[in-house]
Amino acid sequence: MADPLYDGLNGPAVPDIPALPRIIAVANQKGGVGKTTTAINLGTALAAVGNRVLIIDLDPQGNASTGLGIARAQRTVNSYHLLIHAEPLAAATLATEIPNLDIVPSGIDLSGIEVELVDEDGREYFLKQSLEAAVSAAGPAYDFVLIDCPPALGLLTVNSLVAAQAVLVPLQCEFFALEGVSQLMQTIERVRAAFNADLEIQGIVLTMFDQRNNLSGMVETDVRDHFGDKVYETVIPRNVRISEAPSHGRPVLIYDTACAGSRAYLNLASEVISRERQTQHRQALARQGGGQPMGAS
Ligand SMILES: Nc1ncnc2c1ncn2[C@@H]1O[C@H](COP(=O)(O)OP(=O)(O)O)[C@@H](O)[C@H]1O
Ligand SMILES: [Mg+2]
């Protein structure tokens, strides 16, 4: 690929790239840690370097939809209809003002879905089935699908983890950053054991890093000690432009392309691409060698 972000990252060419898209769940059951901000801006950065990207807003609050400028009136067909198999993916998908970036908005009905589906067999697979149906009907329309999860470990997040190949975890640089993470890791383990053996952790991204605050540095050290190279090198700084952008219905990369927040999300995109390529390379080699593709790490 001609884009500079792709160059020099990935070593030898991948002989046999598995079927696209790569589906990444952005998950953490804590609210306010930067999931939605990461889904929007990582999605925009991946699109900016030439990937076709779909964001699925799976939070009833609909912040990803709002942050990408989708008015409520445009959300009549949304991720709820996808989950209950009432509409195909294409019917729920809207273009955004960013080239190559589409969104499935959320709807308020999502908040009742846990109760609504309580007696349905296989309800953990409903999102996966919708995405697979779209690929078999029309071929892979996207290189990346990012799922913006709600702040809970309930059925919506489980559906994302079952549909995804990888999970990306934003952690806010604050005192209780690691609190609750073991619960999230347990949920990931349970999803692997019961539904999706190949689910990987794409990575952990530190968000809202404040250089003037010693605590941020201490949290970073702690998280890196704990999770090692699962933590992306890129750290997302606390940046006022990032927090202003959603009220303009735009990703920060469009709102202020040159700010520190935008640069950080571009760097994160390049790390995500690099890790995806490494995964694909490893899987291709495993297939060539007749071995099993490596699953969860
Ligand atoms: N790097 C950042 N710098 C400043 N504000 C941020 C940053 N990341 C997120 N925010 C703000 O913090 C709040 C919570 O972020 P959000 O992405 O909505 O979290 P979540 O989806 O995990 O609930 C939002 O108001 C958002 O604009
Ligand atoms: Mg959110």
C-alpha cells in the first residue's frame, strides 16, 4: 500500500489474508473512560488512511451517533433492529460526512433488549449473525468494523465480544484505572470458553493522560507492568479539542486535524493496523504449516 502509515510496519508480505472485515469491540464496563471517543476517532483515523470502516453504536445513549453528526430523526432503523434480526445491516447503515466511514446508529429500544431477549436461544450470537449475513449477501464491504459498547457487561457487550475477532480496551489514566479490569478480563475469558475461542485482545489504550499530573504517569507504569506489550505505545492525552469535537458532531480529526488528540489517534490507528497485520500473518503461517491458527493469547 502506498500510504506512509503502512510502510515499514509489517515485515514480510502476508501470503493469504483471511476474509475481511476485522471486527473490533471497544469495551470497558466503566463509563466515561473513552470508549466512544476511541471508536469515533480510531474509526476516522483508519478511514483517513484508506480503510473502509463501519462503526456500530451499541450503546442506548447513542453518543457515537451524536458525535458523528447523526440526528435522532435519522436513527429510525438502528442497531436494535439489527440485533433482533428485523433489518439487514445495509438498512441500518448510514454514511457519515467522513469518506469511507459509515455508522449503524443506536436506538433507545436497545436499553430494553436484555429483558426482551431473555427467553431467546442463542441471543449471544444475534449481532454476529447479522454481520455474517451481510458479508454473505454482499461480500465484505468494510475493512474494519468497530463496535462501541455500552458501559456494562450485559448482553450487548457479550454480543459484541461474540461477533468480534478482537477487543480493544480503553483505560482512563485515573486512580481506579485497573479497578474492574479483572472483571472485564473474566468476561472475555468466559466468552472465549463458551462462544468465541479466537477472541483476542487487540490492545489496551491509555486515555486522558495528563502530563501535569503525576498520577497519570503512575497509572501508566502500573498498567504497563500489569499488561506488558498488550498496552499500545500510543497514549491518548487529555485534550480539550477531543472533548469539544462531539458537540460539533465531528471527530476531532476533522474538527482540529493538527491537535495533539488527533495526532494520538492517528498513531493509535497505525499501531492497530500493525497488530492486525501481525495477527493475520501469524494465522496465515499457521494455516500454511497445517497447524491450527493461533487463537486467544
Ligand atoms: N482524551 C480526552 N481528552 C479530553 N476529554 C476526553 C478525552 N477522551 C474522552 N473525553 C471526554 O470524556 C467523556 C467520556 O468519554 P467517552 O468517550 O464518552 O467515554 P465512554 O464511551 O467510555 O463512556 C466525554 O465527554 C469525552 O468527550
Ligand atoms: Mg460511550
